Amino acid sequence: MELHKRLREAYPELRFLDKYNLLPPTVLGLAVYLFGGASALFIGFFLSTALLYHGTFTVNSLTHLFGRRRYVTTDTSRNSMLIALITMGEGWHNNHHYYMASTRQGFSGGKSTSLTTL
């Protein structure tokens, strides 16, 4: 609990987002609607949000069933190259469970399909 309090004090933007958590998606939805109308709102906000959720659920369910276990962990997490390619690197789920502090999902032996770390 003490760490949470220190982090909240150190990062005022997190306090702001915690207090006004509906503001970013509302602003994004409004901006997309103003930029491209109702079809842009559907594709650029609702559809993309649904696809994001499906990608997240896919990683959290399928990578505990299928793939290879590079590291021994206390759960059933696995790495899946197919899911990593579809989700821009998030399929290296066993790596995440083994070394949770790493921001880089593909940190071992050339497995850097995460576009977020390029």
C-alpha cells in the first residue's frame, strides 16, 4: 500500500487519469466522430476497442493452453509465435510471467517481435 501511495504522489498524471478515467476514451470517441463522422466512430473507436479486447483475451487465455514453455513458472503460461505476431509481441506470455519487470516481451534469443520496443 505504501508503494501505491508513493507512486500516486510521484506521478500526478496517474492521479488525474484515476480520477477522470472516462475522459480519455470520451475525448478519443468525440475526436474520431468529428474527424470522420459516424462510420469513423464505429471503425476507429468501437470496432478497434472490440478488437483490442479480443486480442487481450486471446493472449490471456490461449497462451496458457498452447505454445512453448521457455521458462519454468508457477503457472501454465506459454509463448506463442503466432499470437505474438498477431498482437505485436504480446504472445511471449511465458517471458512476461517469468520476468514481469521487463517491458520487452521478446527479450530472448532473437524473439523480438514486439513493435513497442523497436
